[in-house]
Amino acid sequence: MGDWLFIVRPADTADGEPSTKDRYLELAETAPRREWCLSRRRRVAAGDRLWIYFASPVREIAAVAAIEGEPRAAPENPRQPWKFPAALLPDATRRLHRDPVPLRALSNRHPQGVTRVKDEDLPLLLRHAGL
């Protein structure tokens, strides 16, 4: 099992709405399964977790999803030519929403794109998510 940090910005949209931690909590409770996009092929795999990092202005991890399938080509979007299915975990996302992990608490304080969670950061994320 792998753990990945997935960065979203307020300007990104989740079903036409700004990507905020409140919106992701709502999605976790009402429509947790969705397609996620990547700009480059990563080694994400079914069973891995996505830790959702909300960039400026909040700078915190406040949601988590379980990857349900391998990335597949999505040529209709040249900026993000890969897609994969994942489902937000409602209970863990609820806990992270109430008690998010601030970026300053992580060893990787300058995440770029989709990157692996560092081993030393995983216990903190798991504890905040109740996993």
C-alpha cells in the first residue's frame, strides 16, 4: 500500500464548485466516488491512499481517499492526460476536517504535484484521520 499527497487549489473545481475542505467533506458524505486526474503517470495503485492537501490559503491536509484502480490514459485533457478512480473516506475525512494536519507539521513543507507521503509523516496523518 502506498500513500500519496494530492494537492488541490481553491481554483480547482470539484463538480463545478471550488475545491475547499468543506466541499470535499460534502462530497465524502454524498458522492465519494470520483475520477481523479494526473498530469503525469504515477505509480498509484488500487489500495493506495490519497491524502488531500488544500493549498493556499489554508495549507492543510483535510481529506483522504482510497484509490480503487490503476491510472488510465485520458487524452481528452492534454494538461492532465491520466485518470484513476478513488473514493473519499467519509469517517476519516470528517475527522481530518475537524482536526486537519497543517503543512508546517510535515517534513515535506514544499510539496509539488502528486508525491509520496514521507514515512515519518504517515503516523501523524493516520492519527488525525483515525485510521
